[in-house]
Amino acid sequence: MRFALTEEQRDFRDAVDSLLRDANGVAAARAWAAGDTKPGLEIWRGLAAIGVHSLAGEYPVELCTAMERIGYHAAPGPYPESLAVAAALPEWRPRIAAGAIVTAAVPPVSPYAPNADIAEACFPAADSQPVASLDPTRSLFRIAERPQPEPAPAPAELILDTAALLTAAQLLGLGRAALDMTVAYAKQRVQYGRAIGEYQAVKHRLADAHTGLEFARPLVFAAALSAEPRDVSAAKAAASEAAYRAARAALQLHGAIGYTDEYDLSVYFKKIRSLHAAWGGPAFHRDRLLRDLGEL
């Protein structure tokens, strides 16, 4: 099934894209990883100013569209967590819409709250010492309170579903950016007198990555429209695997340069690998989906 955005939604997407492109999300991510959060927080406030944060709980399709572009430009910050809290806790929506940063976790599925050190609030409360993370812009803090019982009660369940959906949309953007970088590189890198993109094996890898992302995208927007937990699980499982497949293909086709910190692809790979399991990995969401279908 093909989900097409309306003209207004495309205009909004383009506005988000323009802001992120001008702000240079990759440079902001590098600065954040080095301890300078200022450029990343300027992006956060800029997105809040054009209305992205005010969409939570009301306009899920538009919010997923924005999250896809946030992923594409690798902008740092706990976007899924803050926006999930806004969706689940209406009393926080005005503050988050104005640019407040909050974070969340839902143990045992998601036992760590990202970026709690810069958040005004964490749901539930987290420890003060961070846990090492593959993505240096996503510092993780263990939840101090006891884990929620299963199944997670509302609003924890709503936070989980919203954050998982928005993370899936973010992964779509990250995967697409990694694929676009690799396509451009394959056209320029020459081996044995030919651009590597001319070789059939390379074309197959790129086509597989493209197909995975294209199949995952309608699942994400179907979940945004339905808000059904089983649709969210299908979307998160598909987007996690599609983005990771694109990242693996990108690393293999770039060769050793793709692993270097100085090359932009490394920023994307670290984010994709970190978010692959965030808010439930593919195995968790497949099991959840199967349990839900078995109860129908």
C-alpha cells in the first residue's frame, strides 16, 4: 500500500528539512558527542518554534514525517521520548511544545532513559550516573525506580507505543541517509577502471537496502494512522531491520573509510545501531505482534 502525503504535509516536511539542512544536524551531533550541546539545542528550539513539538498527541502522521527528516539529518536529542511524554501526559504538552526537554523509559522493554542529564523531567526518575552508549549523543541513565509490571499500565504503554513509532520513523530517515551517501559514493569510487556502482553485486546490495526501507515506510505511516499496538510493533520491527540493513550495506561498500569517526557515515551507523534495539528490538516487537494476533 502506498501512503502519499498531502500538499500541506509535504510543505511542512520541506520546512523541517530546510531548517535541519541549514543547521547541519551532523555537525551538531559531532559537537554534542564532544560535550557541546549548544548547536543541538538550537535545532531543538528551532523545531519547537515551527511547531514540531506541538504535534504530539494530535497529528501523528505529520509528527512521523518530521521524525523521518530529523533522522535523515542526524539531529541529536531525545525527540521520541519528549514527544511520547507529550502524547501521554497532556499536562506536559504546553511546556514541551514550547521547547522543554523531557525523557522517559518503560522497563523492562526500555530500561534506560536517554539524555536525562539535560532533561527537565524523567519518567520515571533515573540514576545520576550515565551508562555507556554506542551513540555518544544518546547518554543512557538507568531507571532508579522498580520496573513497571507487565503489561505496562497507561500512560507507560502509550509512552512505549509512541516512542517506538517515532523511533521507527527516525530510523527510516537514518537508513535513507546512509543509503543516499552510499549511492553517491558508489558513483565516485573507481576500481579496475569502473565506478563500483556499475558492478551487479553492488547494485543488488543497494537495491536490497532500498527495498527494505520502502517496505518499512508504509508500515510506519499505517501505525501512525491506526495507533494500534500491533501496527506499531510491525513498524518498529521493519524499520529497525531495514535501517540496519542499509547501514551494513553502507559500511561494506564504503570499506575502511566508513568506520572512521571523521566520516559522516559513522555518525549514522552509531545512531542506527543504538536505535535498532531502543524501545524494543525486532524480536520483542515480533513476539508482541504474534501475541496480539493470537488474541484476535
